[in-house]
Amino acid sequence: LQTIVAAEGDNLTTLAARGQVDIADFIRWNDIAITHHVAAGNVYFLARKRARAEQAYYSARSGDDLWQVSQRYGVQLKKLQRYNRTKGVQVK
């Protein structure tokens, strides 16, 4: 999957433009809201993420949230929530 790494000063519009994708698609593919704060170094997808990761299991570490895990492994957030029975739990 194609990704883009946020640089200092980037926002959703600049990332989508740099990746040459529509902003609405970019937001949907990355499971974020239009109000999402872009942090330098975060990885964002330029295409739809997979329904399943290549790795079968992941042991969460202190400070992890489902969105970070979905971005790290390229898995759709809604699928990750379903697999972990956390539907409806608030994430960043």
C-alpha cells in the first residue's frame, strides 16, 4: 500500500495534494475526521487499507490506541474494532 509521511507543517489538505488523491478519499482511507491534527512523522495511506493484517496477532503496548495500530499495520479501523470487540469505543 502506498503511504505518505507527514512533515512539519503539513495538514490534511497538503498531504492529500502531495499524494495526488482527493481529500475526501484520504480522510476515509485513514479513518480520520476533517478536524484530525496531523503530527510530523505519522504515516498516512494513499489507498484503502486492508481488511486483515499480514500479522495474525499484535500485543498492545502502553499508550497504543486502535487508530495507531490500524495505521501501523494498514488495517481498516472498523475491522480492527470488530476483531477486538471494541465497536463503539472512542479512539483518536
